[in-house]
Amino acid sequence: MTTQPDHPNPADRPQGPVPPGPQDGDEIPTCYRHPGRETYVRCQRCDRSICPDCMNAASVGYQCPECVREGNKTVRRAEAAFGGRPVTTPVVTWTLMAINVLAYLAEVFRTEEVVNRFAMSADYVAAGEWWRLFTGAFLHSPPPSYWHILFNMWALYAIGPQLERMLGSLRFSAVYLLSALGGSVAIYLFGTWAVGASGAIYGLFGAMFVIARRMGYDARGVLWLIGINVVLTFVIPGISWQGHLGGLVAGVVTTALFAYAPAANRKAVQLATVIGMLALYAVILVTLSPIGTSLTG
């Protein structure tokens, strides 16, 4: 009676250079990455012996870790609609909401100290307290007023996640912060004092309109949203039209440059947009003097 050998005859194997690393032993093949482990499974791409710990399921058979990594280099990475990594969880939106809420809680317990030190004030900015351009956009009308932060956080909750998924987290952060700074710069020029995230929120309204147009969606609903809020800005007393409109313009301009950037050099154009907007703000702040009245944003 004849018997089948437990493994192929070495003479019958394809000729050629042996891949680096230990391959088959004299009698029993072992894993090329774990020489002490016997195995009869081979990588479908490089034909090296691999043990269960090194097996990666492929469409046919298994592949070794090196072949998987090499194959991944040729796979195009998924991107958000306008560049950047795709977003599953809108972490930036939740983080911005948390910062705003924490800042408001600080106002609850230390109202005068927090507002006096961090509110957006044209006079103090002109005197060198540049951080107010940023921190004022995370404060709101102090207690006992609650409608201001409630409206802004509701708006951020309603539109932030969708925009973050469309733009990608990094670009969404840029639109939000550049809109917030745009509102603060407008307050510096045409107002004297304000607090609120409304400049950033209006910038997101503008971003929604630009993206709707760019993607070919019906933008009339967004226009109605913007129009109603602009009217309320001038109808309700004590609201900073400077912060609202400054943020709206900044959001539209930034998002338009992001969304319409040519695909071939999209990242370069988007980076140049951020740098250009910051440079524009700096020029305005350095060369122009503040005028205006005190309102809330």
C-alpha cells in the first residue's frame, strides 16, 4: 500500500529566490514570523508559510501581515466630501458645545470676574488683550439670562454634526473658529463690547448655504433660515448685528474657498484660505481703530 506524503515534495515547488525569513524546515513547514510554530497554510500573495496569528483573511485564502500592509498602500483612503478623514462621530461639535457650557457654568459662579476678564471688548483688545477676540465667542449673556446660550447650543446641535461630516473635523473647526473671529473683528470695528457664540453659529449658517449650492441641493430653506435670523438681529434690541453679520460673512467666504478649491491642490488652497483669513484679521486689527456700541452676540 502506498501512502501520500504529509507535505509536497520540495523538488516540486516553484523555483526562485526564497523570501526573507525562515521558511519550511527540512520536514515540517513553520511560520516565517514564528519559526517554532508548525503550519501548512501559505500566504496567497508571497507563498510564505503563516501561522494562525499571522493569517489575515483575504477574498481567497489568507495573507501575511506584510502583504496586507503593502496592499493597503494602494487602497485610496476614504475622504469627507471636501477633503479630510470621514467623520462617524462629530467629536468637534460635542467638544465645542461642552466648552460653551463649561464657560457658562463659570459665569454662573463667577459672573463679573469671568465676563470682565474674557468678554470681547474693543477697547481692551486695542490695549493688547488679544485673547478676548477668541474667549468672547465662548461666553454668553450672564445669568439670569438663559435664552442666549440655549439658542446657540440648539443651533450648534442641529447643524454642527451634519456640517462636520461634510467638511471633516479639521475643516469644520476652521470654519467655526474663523467665523467666531470674524464676528469678533466686526465687533472690534463697529461695536465696543459683546459676548456670544452667535458669530460662529451664523458662520455655520453661511457654510450650510455654500455647501447646499456646491452639492446641488435646494438652498431655499437655508436662505429662509438666514433671512429670519438676520431680521431678528435687527428687530430684537441689544443683539450684536456686528458679531452676527461678521461671522456670517466669514463663514461664507471660508466655506466657499474650501468647497470650490480644485481637487488637484485642494489641501494647499484650503490651508492658504486659513492663513489668508487670519492675516486679514491681523491687518484689520493692527491698522484700524474701533468704533461703535455695546451689545451681545
